[in-house]
Amino acid sequence: MKPTSTSPGSRALAASLREVRVSRGKGLRELARMVRILPQLLSAWEKGQRVPQPEDVARLLGALRVDDVTYDRMMRLARHARDDNWLDSNPSDLPPALSGIVEYERTATRITMWSLAVLPGILQTPDYARDVLSNAEIGLGQADAMLVARLERQRILVKPEPVRLTAFLGEMAIREQIGSADIMSDQMDHLTEVAALPNVSLRIVPRNIGYHPGLIGPFVLYEFGSLPPIVHLESSHATAFLHDEDVVRDYRRQAKILANRALSEDATRDLFREVAR
């Protein structure tokens, strides 16, 4: 059964529906019976093989008795699930975007990312991540939940069929001290260990090498076996997931430029060890 939509929002909605049902302790057949639909249809919605109408999502959320905040964010996602691209301009509304990221990471075969000044979450140690999240403009409870999710996400690097990760890191990301010197030293040791994985390529892009498009901002490119790739862009005030062919082509080009400017993998590992001292 092929998906009725391959948009970023539809895939995030599928993951969010499954996440909300499980968090409420309901089985798939139980929830299907509550809203009087076939379990096969609910399963197709949760797998992204079919996209439910907003009124269908409202019925599910009503049966699950979700709180108002969850209802509002899920309905906003449902109304835009078929949009070609997905923009979340509410920085406080992190769960839908996070659900989307988790789903893309879980199903991707290859991830290419560029981070200019802060190490990406998938490469952070718990102490580094804690310091980043504790200084963000979010509540403590939300920071705790995001920390757990961030550490869980790192498992995609070591699962039986791991994703292939290529990460270009700005030199500022390893020179800028986040937390204490000990936290940074441990973080460099962790990067050295991750870089040794056969499915991971970490490469530093040096400072002071002149202009390149990566200076504009970070990005993540998710590639999948049979579905269109997705580009993830994030700032302090908005998160965007794009799969327009021209956009994807442009970020592939940026990745090639970064590859030409970056240190080799061996030189990158040497720099990690130098910074760790």
C-alpha cells in the first residue's frame, strides 16, 4: 500500500498519532473500536500509508481525551498534513517538530547534516545536551523530555541496520565551550568514538576559510529508500521541513561545497583529540 502523501507533515502526523495513542495506553484495536473504524485503517494512518482527514484526527483525539495543548498542535498538523512543505513558526510548539524529526531519523537510510556553531543533538553527550537545553527558553519539564528523546535518537547510529551519517561541523562548534571544560573534553572523546563507527563520517570545516553557503545556517538532509528526501531547517523561531526538488538539489550542492572545504576524517579525529586535552 503506497502512501497517499509523501509530504513531511503527513509523515510527522503518522508518527504523532502513534505516539499519542501509545502515551495514553491504548492498543490499536482498542482505539479503532472506540471510534468505530477498522483497525487496518488506523494502522495505515499511523504508518503514513493513508492520510486521515482533520475530522478523523479530531475523533481520535477526543477518544483519547488529550489535553487542549496536545489537541491544538495535533489539529494544526492534521490541517497541513498534505501541504508540500511544513513550516512550524511557533517556537514553543516543539513536540510536533520533534515527532517529525524522530520519524525521519528512524526511517532514513542516509543523513547529511551541517552544524555551524553548536554540535547537533545526535552527537551530543548527556552533559553537553543538558547544558544546551537548560539555557534554552523552555520549561524544565520540557527540557527533561527533550533530553531523553535526544539520547534515544542516537540509537539510530548503532542499530542492526544503522543509518549512514555524514556530519560537517563548523570548527566553532568544538572550540566554543558549552558547560565546563570537563564537559567539552568528554564531548570530544565521544565524537572520537562516534567517528570510529563504520557508518559515520565526521568532518570539521575550519574557521577563516572565506565565504561559503554554510555560513548562512545549518541544515539536515534526510534520504529514504523509496520516499522523497526532506530538508530540515531550524532557527530559534521556526522549523521548516521541505521536499521541493529544487530545494533538495540546492542543499546537495551545499553539502558538496562543504565536503570540498572540510578537513579529512583523519585530520578531524586528530583535532578532536587536540581539543580534548
